[in-house]
Amino acid sequence: MKIFSLALLTLLLAALWIGSQGLSFRSPYSKCCYKKMFIRQKIPAFLIRSYQKTPSHCSRKAVLVELLKGKKFCVDPEESWFHQYQQQQESTSIST
């Protein structure tokens, strides 16, 4: 009975440790965008919370756009509407 309890406790502690370390086990490629993940339609500027370029190790150049409600979309950084959005953000940050 003691061995069973010890084994059960060990498994429980291992599960808790793995859960707390979960972020370190995730692939760095989870921040990459793949062909089917891109959207082509324009996202209204007032819906965008933030954006960031994907890391250089990703196979496709992209921008990960986060909306106010937390949804994330991949956008081609060469899209004309996104260029306009970036210019608008840069001019706003310079004037403030």
C-alpha cells in the first residue's frame, strides 16, 4: 500500500511540474504562419490591438495580428492595407 501511495504521489507531482513547465515544451514554431492561416481581407484598424512580425526561422514572412477580442490572424506584410495601417500607427506615435 505504501508503494502504491508513493507511486501515485510521484505521478501527481510529475504532472503538476509538467503543467507548470508547459510553456517551455511548446514549439517555437507555434508563432509561425503557414499558407492556410493567412487572411486576405482588410482588418479595420479600430479592431487591431497589436501586431508582431513572425520570427526569422519561420518559412513564410508574416505579421501576426491580434484583435481586441484576442483572436489572432496571419497577414502578408506586403498587403497594401497593412502598409497603410503601419504608416498610420507610425505617424500617430510620432505626433504624440
